[in-house]
Amino acid sequence: MKRLISLLFLVMSVLPAMAQLNTDHYFYVGKSRIYFGNYVGAIENFNIVIKLKPYLPEPYFYRAVAKYYLEDYRGAKEDLDKAISIKPFYPEAYMERGMANHELGDLKAAIADYDKAIQLDNDNAAIYNNRGIAKVSMDSIDSGIADYTKAIELDPTMANAYLNRSSAKQMKGDLDGAIADCNKAIHLRPHFASAWLMRGIAKFEKEDYAGALKDYDICIRLDSKMAQAFVNRGIVKHKLGDPEGAIIDYDMAIKLNPNIAVAWLNRGIARETLGRPGAKQDYAMAKQLDPRFAEQERRYEEEQRRQQQQYYASAGSSSSQKKSQQQGKQTAQAGSTQQQNTAAKVDSTSTKSSVQAGNTLAAADSTSNKSKATGPYTRKRRRRLIVVDDEGDVKETEITDGKVQNRNVIIKLEPDFSISMFHKDSVDYDKLQYYSMTIDALNQKNHNDPFLVITNKPARDNDWRMQQYRDRIALETAILQTNPKDERAYLNRAIYYALDNKFNEAIQNYDKVISQDSHNLLAYFGRATARMQMTDYIQSLNTLPEPETINLGGKNAASQNNKPKTQEQILDYEKVIKDYETVIYMNPKFIFAWFNMANTKVKKKDYYSALDDYSKAIKLEPDFAEAYFNRGLTRIYLNDIDGGALDLSKAGELGIDEAYSIIKQYCN
């Protein structure tokens, strides 16, 4: 007996050690994934650690770091709030939260966080550097320069601090000082493309066009994907009388980043100078990206009208036409020169995007439509990876992968959940998202043959699967021929009919089940999903216009008031909602009914009621990623950007990567 007790004690004492080992493993793997740019994978690891040990601040901190580099700033701030609440004396967390606040445009909160971080760690050069950026963004240029200088005193090898100070000095008109700081940055990091770019801007301001051109050439050689360098080099080439070469550079800039308004504007000017077609379209695009450039388009259109009037007034006189064209060319050249001079002004007020942990860039916001597109451009964000070594020092390294937020995604609601078959040969365990006692009870009655699941990721249709469904239908039909009142056979056959896209037959079989047992939850649920699946299937055949779901672009779908009666019958959402309400009445904790009913209400344009249903599903299942995702889209559609962004952040945290692309596009 004593030996048994000893063995039990030994086993029980080993379990905590194993838990410690496992959480440490997940934690360090998460940090490694950050280092290699796998931010989504890192979040998965930190989720596990947080679930097992929610009292540790570090997993929240590093999950925030991963979210920051996915440009999920609200989600990062939320995690940092939690880390600080657990560990109030955490300077790295305050600095990281300052960066998140800066990206969200709350500069005062950012500076307050940097102040607190400096109180806790006054020898950290990165904090002074970041606070300097925030101060310059608030037009406190001298105070910002003082912070950059302090950062350099603490770390004389911090190249980005020199670069930030160079930018601030340019804003004050101290071009010689700006160039001296760029020289130091280049000395420290000869392959630092942005330093060559910034020095080129300063040389351009000093009208050293040859020197500026040389610096831009080197910048492009070091980083051939820096669109802003091509824009700036195009401006210099135009200034030096080479509009042909300028157009080539503007073409490349637009190819790399079509959102830089000034690239379209300057290419329009160059084309107008050369009398080439396309200037009007370029001006229109520049105005679309930045309304401040509307004047250039108006000037061009007025010039075109004036030339036409002079042409017709000349009654076909070739000499008059030639004079008109010459005047137009002179006007275009004047406009080009004026625009180049304007574009040469350095805009460093939007250096908020440069905030980084460790080292940062002083850069104009050139990739956003919100940017002041009036000068030679510097990179908006040069993302750097924060990694912490064994001693806890903050380092940085270039990252290129893992930026899932940059992917192009189709924005649509997560689809309804429905009953599906899990094939024995399948390895797609994503279909086993959530456990349901109700479907488990049916599986036990069927002896798990087949194994049914409730999922919104059904297997793709193919010939052998469809044949398998039909074989199952034939089997259930044979059972019903022997026993016409076999309720379970009708239910199974209804499920297989729906999987075989025979929705009318599925609905008829569900009706049969309900007529025999009015308390059969799965029959009501299946009938509701079959009705919606029939609608979706018909829409996929282009026989019905697609009902509006969530259009984040703000362009509402056509009104449904004029729909033909046949369409109204097919889109009878009230019948679907009534079935879901019946399911919920029988089992208020059946999360799939709440979720599907919310989706139906969105299609019905009953958005606020849909939000309530998504919220109910989330309350019942706190890790319901699809509900967070759809609620986030709905909130953004209703202009609740902060609430929507936090919901999408949670959806991304729980595994829906597309959420980060939407956050970047619509919430930042």
C-alpha cells in the first residue's frame, strides 16, 4: 500500500513539471516564430501558454508583438493592457503600447507610455528614439531632436536615430546638419537604403540634383522595391530635363505601389510636357487618391478647352494651331516646374509610421492615401522584427515573410454551419471545430457510421463523394421500405440529400421527421440550413441576384423592394429564422443556431439584431472565431470601427488569418 502511495505521489509530482516543460516549450517556440516572421503561428503558441497560465505577463506581451507586426494595433494594445495589469513595472510593455497608440493616432497616449517606460528604464535608447518620433509628429521638433540626441548618446551605433534626427533637421531647414546625420547613418550601415534616400532628399533641397540622383540610384540598387525612391528619382530626372526617364521611374513606382498619389500626378505632368496621351487619366487617378490634387486636373482640362477654342477660332489656320500648341506646351512645362518645386519639399510630419522598437525610420507617409503627397517620398513603414535574446536585450532583424495582412482576400461572411459527413480518409480536421452533444448522440445511434459533424467547412464535392451520398440515400430508402415510420432513417436521408445538393428532397424528409417528432432539434436545424443552402445554390447558378451581406466599400446593393415574387419565395428568410428560433427554444445553448440565424439576419439587413445573435453565440462559446469575424464585419459596416477591429483581432487570434487583411484595409 505504501508503495502504491509512493508511486501515486511520484506520478502526481511529475505532472506539474511536465506542464512547466510544455508551456516553456510553446513559449520559446512562439518567440522563435516571431523571429522568423511566422506571426500567426506565434500567436497560436502564445494562446496555448495563456490558456494554461493566464497569470504570466510575458505571453501577452509577445502575442502583442506578433499582432503589432500584423498591423493589428488594437489587438496588440489590448494584450499589452493585460500584460501591464499583471506586471505594472514592465518598461518593454509600455514602450510597445506606446508604439500601438502611435499607430492608432493617439500621440498623447503614446508619449505618456514612453514617459512611463523611461521612468522604469532611463538607459533604453529605443524609448527615447520612439518618443522623439511622437514629439516630432506633434510638431515639437526641438524636443524631438533632443530625444534623438539622447538616444544617440546612449547608443552611438543607432543608425535610425541619426536618420530620424536628419529628418527633423530638414523640417527646420538645417540641410547641412541633416546631411551630416545621414552621412553618419550610412557610415554605420552602408546598406541602409533609407539613409541614401533621405540624403538624396536633403541634396535635392540644396539643388544638388546630380548628388541627389546618385543617392537615389544607390538607394534603388540596395532596395529595388522602394517605390518612393523611384518617385524621387523621377522628380530629379524631370528637373534635369529628362521627362522620358522620369516617366519610366514613375511607371515603376506605380507598379510597386499604385497608392502613391504623387507618382500619378508627376507622371501626368511628364506626359503633358511631352504631349503624350494619358495625362488626363493620371491626373484623375491622383485626385482620386488625394483630393488636394484636383486643381491639377482642373488646370489640365481648362488648358485643353482653351486649346480647342483657339483651334476652332483660327478657322483651320495652321499657324494659329501651332501657336496654340506651343502655348499649351509652355503652360504644361510651367506647371511641371511648379509641381517639381512643390514636390521637392520634404514632408516629415507623418513620421508616426516609423515607430519601431529598437531603431526606427524618419519617413514621410507615402504609401497611404492619407499622406501628404507633396514631396520626395520616404518609406512609410520599414517593418522590423523584435526579438528578445536570453539576456532580455531588444534586437532587430529584417523580416520579409509572415505578413498575412498584405494578402488580397475576398471579404465575405463566414458561412453557415450545417451537418456534414467526416470521411474516414480525410485529414482536414478543421471540420471538427466545435463539439456538439446533439450530433454526438446521433452518431452513437448510427454507431459512428458515418461520422457526422456540424461544420461550416464542408468537404468539396467530387464524383466519389457524391456517389457515397447516393449510396447512403439508397440504404436509408431500403430501411424505410421495411419500416416507413423510421424517424432516424428519414433524418439520415435528409442529411444525405442536402449533401447531394437535392435540397427540396432534404426539406421534405426533414418535414417528415418533424411530423413524427416535433421536438427533433436536428430536423429543424437541418431544414433551416437546407433552405439557405438552396438559396445559395441557386445564386451560384446565377439565377438570382446575390443578396447583400456585408459591403465594406459602402456601396449598398440594389434595393430588394422590386424583387419578383418567385425570388421572394426563395428568399423567405422568415421561415429560416423561425426554424432557428425553434431550435433555440429547445436548446438555448445550441451555438450554431444563434450563428446561422445571425447570418440570415445580415442577409435580411437586420444588422443590429444580427449583432445580438452573434454576441449570444460568443457568450456561449468564447472561442467562436467565426462569430467574432462576422460580428466584426457587421460592426465595421455599421461604422463601429474600433469594435469591429477588436472583433476581427480576436478572430485572427483564433485562427482566421483573413481578419488581419481587413483590419489593415478598413480599420487602420
